[in-house]
Amino acid sequence: MDSALPEPHAPARLDRRGLLRGAALTAGAASAGGLISGGLLSGRASAGPLLVRRDRPILPLGVQSGDVRAGGAVLWAKADRPSRLVAEISRDASFRRARTIRGPIVTPHTDLTGRISLHGLPSGTDLHYRIRAVDLDSRATGGAVTGQLRTAPGRGDDIRFLWSGDIAGQGWGVNPDLGGFRIVDAMRSRHADFFLCSGDTIYADGPVQETVALPDGSTWRNLVIPEKTKVAETLDEFRGQYRYNLMADNWRAFLAETSQVGQWDDHEVTNNWYPGEILADARYTEKRVDVLASRARRAFHEYVPVAPISPDPEGRVYRVINYGPHLDLFVLDMRTHKDPNTANDESGPAARDGGVLGKRQTEWLLRELRQSRATWKVIAADLPIGLVVPDGATAQEGIAQGDGGAPLGREADIARVLTGLSRAGIRNHVWLTADVHYTAAHHYSPDRASYQDFDPFWEFVSGPLNAGAF
């Protein structure tokens, strides 16, 4: 569903920091008048703890927003039964003069998840939203769960955003003793405009155990559910990986307060995967990665609030987020059509659709970069572009292949992009990634390179959020 947000009769400028301090993730019990009439909410929820009633649907995994861009955004929720989602959007936390949006009916076909698309949003504004589920038979309305987002800024506004990835990997899962994920309290304290999740949003190939012995003699405790005790193979097991992450209390609170831009990498399917791969991993009964990737992609789109704005007809998850006059965010997909993990030393066009981006995505990226009028062009990559990442004894999984000569293999895709940027005079671009489980600033310069047809630029790497640190 789409809906524009009208201007209130008396608009008020809100202080985002004050709102974030005073309005964390909350839920409201349905008031006596809070039933649906003709598909529109006729009452407001009172503040207070969530009132769980057996005859009313609930939203057990909270609410999220995503892909906030100039004029638009996406809301997300999951109900506990077939129902209709209904949202309200307001400029203030009291929801006076709120706009009501009649959202989709959610069914087991989407694991009871649903997205509500918004358009016509004012720029540079803190907005509050709340979502309820309405039972399809009884019309009973469940309690509202609230969230907030900040729309794309105007010309004079600063932008503060977070980026990283790698969540619940290498046996480090949801720790109830820490509220979920240890890093999240620091992330919430930054009061970011949005969060870029640079991939590995789940670890579908990473089971967890209930306890992990730590070097200091203490014990790390993981929450464990059946779907997290084995590698994900079925659609419901992939869905369970996303449900697992949302069982972290502080992660749900963070996602309700901070809109996200979701990107996927390898662990949403399995480690270092590529199309056409046949697994030798004994943990899998389904060896065809194409089958696993299809199920994983469906679960990703069910659980991550991604706007349907990708220009690709073949399933790549790439797009550009126009976040006000100073920032365009180019979100790449370096996995969906990636070529096999060979020695990465092919010359000329790589097999299949080409390297790591492919011809269509490369042309789209260069076209959108040339058309961008934003002060900064931030390119969100699944993989760091300058690291040699082995996959076994002889194969390479990453972009770089390390021989110090002309671009080979997957390097050719990136060389074309960098040369195109240089020839178009686009020098204010920055690359961001996670994936390799450390934090660093990488500077690239033709003065230190064999291939010199590009301008100097920076790539920043940061992670993991909650996974193994190597």
C-alpha cells in the first residue's frame, strides 16, 4: 500500500535526540475505541505495556522501517496470525492528526510478514509510526507497536548514519544476559539517521550452541531455537534465522528507532556461495546452492524492509537511495550473479554475466553515478574491493587476485567502474563494506597501482557487529 503524509494544521519541529531519549520501543494496549471502522482506525492506543489477549492479534517481533529516501520509506511488521496490518503516521508522539494507512493482509504465504510503502513524506522530519494487526474474522484489533524514522534531509541538514554487518555468526548468537547483541547499546546511543547493514544480516550456515566457554573462564550464553541448531536449507529454516535475530530485545528496539538499508552477502545463503555451486559440505542434504539461494532470497525480502525499487529484472538486490541533496547511496549486489570461485585470473570478459557485478549492474551503476547531483556518492559493496580473499587452496572468493598486473577476473568489473568515475569527473565517492571482520581505512591511488586509469579514493571497512573477530 502507498500513502502520502499530509501536512498537519500546525506543524511542529521536533528534536530527534529528545525524542529518542524519551520514546524507545513501546507498545500500547488497544483502547475501547481502537477498532477498525471501514478499514480506518477510529481510536488511539493508550501508552503502556503490551496487553496480550488471546482473541487479538499481536506483532511479536516489533516493527521496522527501511529504505528511507526522498519522499518515501517502507514499514514492516509480522503478525501472529492472518490479519490486516494498519499503520498510523504522525509528526508527534501523541499521534494527533495522524494519517492512517490500510496495509496488506498477511498470511502464511509470507510467514505473516508484511510491508507498507509510504510516499509523499516531508523532508528532514522526525516521524512517529505505529502498526496494529486486525483479525480477519472478528475484526478485533491488537495493541499498537510504535517506531520512528527520520526522513531524507533538506539542504542544510547534517547526516549521521551507521554501517556494518555480520550478525549472529561463528557461534555468537543472541545473548539474553546482554539484552541480545552487545554492540547494540552503543549503536542506539549514536542516534543515527539510518543504519546501512552491509550484508551477512544472518548466518544461515552458522548454528549456535547454548553455551560458549570464554578464555577468562566465564560463559557466553546463547538463546537457541530449533532453526538455529543446524544450517538453513528449507524456506522455514531461512525464515527462522531472521526470526532468531529479532528475538534480541535491544536489536528490535534499535530497528524500531532507526531505519535501515539492507544489503545481502554470502551468509544469507552459505559461506562464499556463487550461482551454480554444488556443495560438498556434509551438513547439507540440499547440495544445490541455486535452490538454497532462491529460498534465502524469499526470506530476505519477507523479513528486511527493502523497497521494491531495484531496476534489475533477474533478482539482483541493488538500488540507489536518494537521501537528500548531499547523499546518494548506491547499494550493490555482488552475490546473485557472481562467477565461480576460481583462481580469479581470467582475462577478458568473465564467465556468465560477468565477474562480480555483471554487465547490467555495472552499466546501471555508472549511469546513476553520472546522473547523481548529490554532494557525496557512497557505494555500499558486499565485498572489499582490494583484498585477496582465498576460498580453499587455489581459488579466490573476493574481487582482488593479487598478482600486481592488469585487472583480471572480477577485478575487471571494478576497474571499469573506477575508470568510468574518473572520466566522468566524479571524485567525491566513498566505498563502504563489512564482510571481513575487522575495521580499517583503505586508500587507493594510481601512484601505487599497476592499473592507473582511476582517481584516488577511500574504502572503509567495519565489522563484525556480533560474530567472530579474526
